[in-house]
Amino acid sequence: MALTLPQRLQALPPYLFVEIDRKKRAAREAGKDVIDFGIGDPDQPTPQFIIERMNTAMRVPANHRYPRGDGSNEFRGAMAAFCHKRYGVSLDPDRELAAVIGTKEGIGHLPLAVLNPGDTALIPDPAYPVYFAGTLFAGGTPHIMPLHESNDWLPDLSAIPADTANRAKLMFINYPNNPTGAVAPRAFFEHVVAFARKHDIIVASDAAYNEMYFEKPAPSILEIEGAREVAIEFHSLSKTFNMTGWRLGFVAGNAEVVAALARIKSNLDSGPFTAIQEAGIEAYHGIERPEIAALRGMYRERAAALSDGLAQFGFRVRPLQATFYLWVGVPRGYTSMSLATKLLDEAAVVCIPGTGFGAYGEGYVRFALTVDADRTCAALERLSGLRW
């Protein structure tokens, strides 16, 4: 049978991470010792106190049944308590909060809940590819908001044409940012809320890295007056607690949008495994434990070491304030792809070309800080042997 792919798939740009994985496998099969700064997957295990709660929860027969799609009462209540303590925001856990099977799933399904075919979504570039893909799958029309280093990787909302702003139904933002590591100030969120209220736009704030700050905690859009009239925010346990494979997060904010997303999800999935939700409750109860602070300290040290090393080879490096991604300008004479290819082919070191996150990522590459100190030193030693 000859399969003709539907237009929604044909319209997608190549998912660069898949191609990077293919090249990594080929290098390993050729006997190379690959040092991988590519996909943002923590190299440290999930903290033991979370695993112990999961171990107990898995032994409860009631947890083996279908979970409640939008999350258990206990999980939603615990997440609401976290938001109140962390951000001073009082959420109704029955109306303004729902569990998701990781924020990638929730973000990917959101456009189905709020866009009609042809509706415009405002999408940053460079950005996590799911914003663009989810919009296309829903039949939406992406409008790119360029992010530039000269503007601290914040979109210039005044550059959006008035007719586009008036047509737009959805805006994605992501701070602390993947891939750039930028942190948005509170004033930016105030500006976004005002813009969204003026143009009747739903704002989807991806706050997956809010707890991966180095010094000053990152703000939430939900702190802004009027935000819950227009905004929802996604939070993830994946990176903060080394739980990428567990697939758990939550969405909070505007009750109508949360309900619409939950309705889509009720037709397409059955919600996160209840035992994992119990482990997630334990994770947030322990977010101030020394193990979590130690993880942030580890990433801070890794960022400093890798930044200092890359600067010696002509990379343009800015101090990192949050996330575990180092976003660096490539040395003169290289493109994002040619630089990433050089490192993989000549040094068996993997980074992600900036163009994997959109056209405005050209000239940059991303290193995930998921490699320990010894292997980072080994990678820098390999780079020192290359001709630049």
C-alpha cells in the first residue's frame, strides 16, 4: 500500500532531534565514544524520596484503575497549594487546574481546544518545536514572533501587525526559555497580559523551567493582575525533579481554557497514572529539600565550566540565569548546522543546531548541561584538538 501522508504531517519541518539521534547512533555503531549535550534529559536519577513514595503508591490496588482525567483531587489540591506558596496565587483546584501527561502533551493538545482551522497563533522563534506542530495539527496559522539576543530573547509585541494581533487567538511564551535560557522580568508578563486583554488572545505560558533558577526565582504570569482572564501556565516535573520519563505536569489559570483542554484530553487520553500523581505530590512537598537545591547548584557549576571552556574556541557565551541549557553563538565562519556537524563528526560531541528551534536560531547552538564534570572536561579537551 502506498501511503500518502496527510497535509498536517507534510507541513511539519523536520524534527531535528530525530536526525541528531540517527547521527549519534551511527557514530556509536562506528565505535566512537559520543559525549552527548543534545537532548535535555537529566543524567541524574529521580531523588530517592520521590521513588519511595512511588513504590508505596504502586502497591495500592485502587491506583491500578483508570485515573481521573484531569488529575486526582489530592494532586490538584497539592499543585494549588504549591502555586499559592510559591507565587501567592490562589487557584480553585476544581476549575483552574488540571493534570497533564507531561507539558509536551498538554501544550500539543491545547491548540485543538482553542483554535478553529485558520485561526492565528503567535509563536516565538527560536522555540520548543511543539508550539508550531500543535498549531499545525489543529489547522491553525502560525505567526512567528522573532526572538533576538539584542532584545534579551523577548518578543517585540509592537512589531506584530495590528491586523494579525486582532486575528490571533493564541500566544505561546516560554520563560525561563528553551533554548536560550533567558528569564523574562515581571514587566514583560505585565506587557503580555495587557496585550492579550486588548486583543482577546489566550496566552499559554510554558513555565517548565521555573524551578530551575540559579539565583533569583523566576516569576509566573499568573502573578499579574488580570492574567487569569486570558492566561494559562504549564508546569512540569520533568527537569526540576529528574522525572522526564514519568510524564507528569499540570496546567493552571483561566478556568474556561483549562476546561476546554481537559475536554480534549478526556477524548484522547486517560490522564496520568494515579501512583505517579502521588509521587508528584511528594516531589512538590519536597521542593525545598537540599537534594533539589543541590541539583540547581550542580547545573550552575556545569554552566560555568562549559561557558569558560567554549569561550576559548570563539563561542559567544552569555551568563546563564536559569534552565539547564547553554545557548551560545557559533564561532565566526560557521553556521549552526556546520558547527554541530563538525563537533559530532570530528570530536564525537553532540550539541543541537539553533535552526532546530526555528529560522531565528541560526548562528547559535544549544548545549544541555546533562554531562558530568569529567565528561565535560573530556569534551573540551577534544575541542581543543580541532582546527578552528
